[in-house]
Amino acid sequence: MRIALIDYGAGNLASVRKGFAAAGVDLLVPSTPAELADCAGLVVPGVGHFAATSALDASWRQAIIRRVDAGVPLLGICLGMQWLLNGSAEAPDIPGLGLIAGRCERMVVERPLKVPHVGWNALRIQSGGSLLEGVEDGTQVYFTHSFAALVSPDCTAAANHGQPFAAVVQRGHVAGVQFHPEKSGEAGVRMLRNFVTMARG
């Protein structure tokens, strides 16, 4: 089974590959959009500024959407999750993929809390979903971000850092996590295994 890890120059590719290796899968890093054609799953990682997603040009966007339309599961991690939404205030002229409704805004907190939000925080399960199978309410996962999406109908787990925000979103076979599952211990590996199960159908 081939799961593609999409490299657009904004990624923590090594740690994501290590996380999936712990989940029992070696990821393929495609060099062209055409290589997505026979993949059973797609992973879009990323850290940093939303503008970096502009490297995923029309050819990549079209190839990803074709696979999603064919029923192939897609997982966005951190910046990759934000890209699944309509866009972000961090780079308002750059559209997201629009597969999940919502928009990312800069987090606003009061002292002593700080932005960026860095560290462990608890998931508050909203409605579960296949990505969260076997993950308990209150599970701690590792975040590092300054922008986040509001809790919405597609939010399956929230977290709170001065304000509630979407930590996990899922609509059918399209899912995203604002945190880093590859840095979140056994709970994170469990979610990656769940995605592998989705890819196996």
C-alpha cells in the first residue's frame, strides 16, 4: 500500500515519516502530482507560515482533489490541516483547498498564556470519527501554532488555549489535526494507525 507524503518545502517530513513508521507504514514522497494516481492515502504535513502552501500549485491541487473525489483518504497535519480549510488570516490572498469549511484566525489570549501556543494540551472529544477511534477524551497531544480554526460542525475534537479551537476536523475521508501526532506519543501513533486503516479501506 502506497501512502503519499506531500513535500512542498514547509514540512517536518522526517518526523512524520518516523511517526508513520511506528504505525507500520513507510511513506512515499512523490516528486510530481502524477505519482499520486495510485496512492491509497495522502498526507499533507507542514509547519510555519500559511503562505508556504502556495507551493502547492494548480497541478498539485487538482491531483489531490481527484484522489479525494475517488475516495482516497487525506490527512492534513498542523499547517496541512489549515490548508484543508478555506484559508487563513495569516495569508488572506492564498486560498486553502476548501474541503472543510472554516478559516484560520490568529489566536488571541490573555496573560499568562502566550502565542504561539506550544506544548501539550488536552483533546475534548466532540463527536469522535474514525481518526479518533480508541482515543479517549482528555488525551494530551503536542501543539505548536499561532493560528487556529474555530470549533465547527466538522470539528470532532477541540482544545482550549485561552479560547476553544478545532484540534481535529473530519468530513468523511478528509481529516486534519492541528497538533503533531508524530510528536504526541502513543496517542498520536494510534491516530496515524487509524488513518492507515482508512487508507486500507
